[in-house]
Amino acid sequence: MYLQQLLLHIFQKFNGQRSESAAYHLLRGKRSGQTIQDVGTFGLHPYFCVIPKLSKKIFDEAFNQLVENGWVFYDEKHMLQLTNRGEDILEKATTFHFNGWFYRGNEHIFFKRLSLIVQTLSHIYVEDWRFIPIQKEDEIQIWVKQFLKLHSYKNSALRIQLRDEIEISLKQLEIAEQSKQIMMLRLTGYKLTGWTWQQLASEFDCSELDVQLMLVEFLHSWLDFISAAREQFPLLDQLTENVRIEILLTDSTKKTAELYERGYSLEQISFMRHLKISTIEDHFVEMAMTNPHFPLLQFIHEEDILRVIQVLKESGSKRLKIIREQLPHLSYFQIRLVIAAKGGI
């Protein structure tokens, strides 16, 4: 049910202008020009890459369930729309608190670090020095060892401070108690094994994927909260190292951005990189979407920016063809830049 509600949110944002496959690529975090453009055009930043390992089979099952329930349908133009029942379900659904655009699966790095630290400190507390680490990745183990050495892990002060930071932050965090319980039950300690996804699904009467989504949503909210109050939670803040994505551009777009900053035009960059102009334009749209200081006025006059915004609001559509029919003097590229730079309006 959780995944179905998430899909309803996405389809409502698409407003009949994208297919179900676009939602699949969005949830998996596909780094294609079209998916990146969808994020900016429809304001779907929260849902980007929240289920990077989502299988097509599970996605199709969830989507088909929406159709069978009578919550979505294809209109005469084969555009995906929400039915009145779908709108009612969505209106009654809880608000999501994802922030996938900035974490992209890295929230699990934070949790793995935390879980291994909690496991280690709980065994040290009872002087049990032999245990099998819950996290096997070398990268996680190396990071945790360095963290523990830095904080004199044999001293009980570290354990007490980390416990207090967790307790205080969870009390202050405004999110469903069920999500907090899921996170805590996943932790492993001395003579205490973390719950499996199957056990959690049974406990909360939902699917394993629903439980996993609840944990991802919780971690996004918790990470945002810690980031906003880092001075209050210094230990937890250290666990967030390199978890949040600050450089949002794809590798290819970064190369285009570097050339543009050096003064080269779109045509020159296209020639230098042996890429089509349309590909370079995709890069600029991505730059406009991620850079709040993007020089939009270098590509389109201010009065035309206002015209695009007005047409977007009046038409209620973000289909480029509809907008260009009313503003034929503008290129599709210029219209895309405005939509990207203005956050989907």
C-alpha cells in the first residue's frame, strides 16, 4: 500500500503528461537526461532514487494493482490520469518526507555506520570483545574503526553521549512513531539481534518493501534534522560525513559546465566533446535545475521568462508543445530552461 500511495503522488505530479515507466526510472534514480528533466519539470526531487534496487516485476505489480483498484486510468490520448477514487485515496494519505534528490541511497551508509557503532559499543560495555560485525563492507568497517579510535571508544562517555543524542533527536523528530520503531528494531546489540525485513513486515502488517520505504523516509527526515541541528548532535553529525550529495550534476554535465565556465558556447562545447547539440542542451537544463545562480538571462529575456510562467499557470500543463504553440518565438530549449530554473513553477 505504501508503494501504491507513493506512485499516486508521482502520477498526480505528472498530471497526465508522463507514463508509468517514467515513475519507475524516477524511483530507481536513473541518471538520464529525461529522468533528470522530469525531476525539475514536475518538482519530484523528494522521490528521486528512493528505491534504487526496485525490480520491474515489483513495480509492475504495484502499478497493475492501482489499475485494478480503479485508482488510475489511461484517457483517450493514452495519458495516465488519477480517477476520482485515486484522488480521494491520495487526499487521505499521509504526507511523505523523502529527500531522495540529496541522498540517493546514501542514507543506508549512515545507518550502517550507526548500526555497527551501536553493536560495537554494546559489546564493549559488557567486555565481550568477540562478536561478528553486523556490517561486512570493508569501507564501513574502516570508517567505524577510525571513528571509535578518535573518540576513545573504551571510555563509557562515548556510549552515553551517542545514546543521549539518539534519544533526544528521536524525541524531537516529527515523524510517525512506527518509523522510529522500525529503525530501532533494525539495530543489533549484545544478545540482541536486529529484526529482519520479514519480521518487521509481519509485525506492522505490510509488505517488506513498505517497511523498507518507511525506513528510507525516516532516515531522510532524521538526516535533514541532524543537519539542521548539527551543533546539538555532534556525534550523529559526524556519521553523516559524505552522505548528502552536494555536487548534484552528472559526470558528463559537470564536464559541460566546466567548459561553459571557461567561456565556450553550446556549439563549441558540442564540437569539443563530440556530442550532439541536443545532448549539451540537456546538460544545460540539468545545470539550470541544480544551480540556483544559473545565468538564465543569458539565454532568454526576462519578459519572455514571465510569459512562459504565465502560460504554465494558465494552461496547467508543462507539455512543451502546448507552451510553444502560444510562444512560437521561443525555442523548446529556452522553455525547458525556464521550467528547470523555476523549479517546475
